[in-house]
Amino acid sequence: MDPINLLVAINLFISMSANFSGAKKGLKTSITKVVERPATFLQKFPPNVAALILILTIFSIFKIGTFGGDIETRFANVRIIGLIIFVIFSWVQVWAYKSLGKDYAQDIVILKEHQLHTTGIYKFIRHPQYISQVLSDLGAGLALLSYTVVPIVILFELPLFIMRASVEDKLLQKYFGEKFTAYKKQSGFIIPFIG
């Protein structure tokens, strides 16, 4: 197996394992402790697109849906940069999920005793989990030279997660009021210090 593909596979397995406990807890939490859950297609559609990208990434590790041959050699620098982006942002995503602790949920929700997180990575950015998902998927797609992953990330996943983050902002504004308004002034939307 190609060394970059092997490194993508190893990091994917380890980072998914690190996220598994949070995802399992998030599913249980979102079922039992919900105060408010907006009815929107953004609850399920963006995570389903991310799941499709995961499947396509696994196929791409085995060189299904990727550019091969001479293109791999000519774009070796792009592949290495993609690998670095993938590794960094897959772990930023783990950090973001773990930082939420008991307030993590897979859906856009307000939970009982929900706290507004404004420290750690959340001090600089309100939705690190979404931008990290997009950048890690994009990085993996570039590292693998996947012609299936990269377009789906850019055309579908990125806009969907921006819309999802916007809905989440509105819900947090409704629930936390002035505390959230003050937090918005000091943090970025999905890019640190911007919006």
C-alpha cells in the first residue's frame, strides 16, 4: 500500500476510535436530555454527507475513485500537504468534541443544564467541530488524490456545515441571550476572529 494511503488509514482509524466514546455519549444524551431541538434538514443531512465522505475516503485508501500512476508522483507535495491537514484537523475535531464534555450532542440541541463553552478552542472559534470536519475530509481527499471526496467536500459538506453552524448560533442566541452576544464578539464563526 502507498505510504500516504497507509498513514491516512492509520490516522483515520485512531481518530475515529478517539471520537467513538463522544459519539456514543452524544447519541444517548440527545435522546434523553433535550430541552429544544429545531426541526430542520440540517439535523441529519450534513452528518449523512460526512458519513458518505467517510465511506468514499475508505474506498480511496484502496485507490478506488482516485487519480493514480504518474499523477501521484507529480502531485506528491499536494498529497503531503493534504496528509498534514488531515492529521491536524482530525485531532482538532477530537479536541473540540472532548471539550464539550456532557454538552456534546450529535444534533443541534439545547440540553438540560446546557453550558455555553467559551474556553479552550471555543475561546477563538464557535464551531471548531464543523470546520475541522470539513478540513480533515478535504485533507484526506487531497492526500489520497480522490476525485470523489474533494468535490463533495467543497460543493456539499462545506455549505451544509456553514448552514448548520448558523442554525446552531441562532439557537444558542435564543437560549443564552446577552451571554452569547458577548461571546460572539470575541470569537470567530468557523474561522478564528472572523464573524
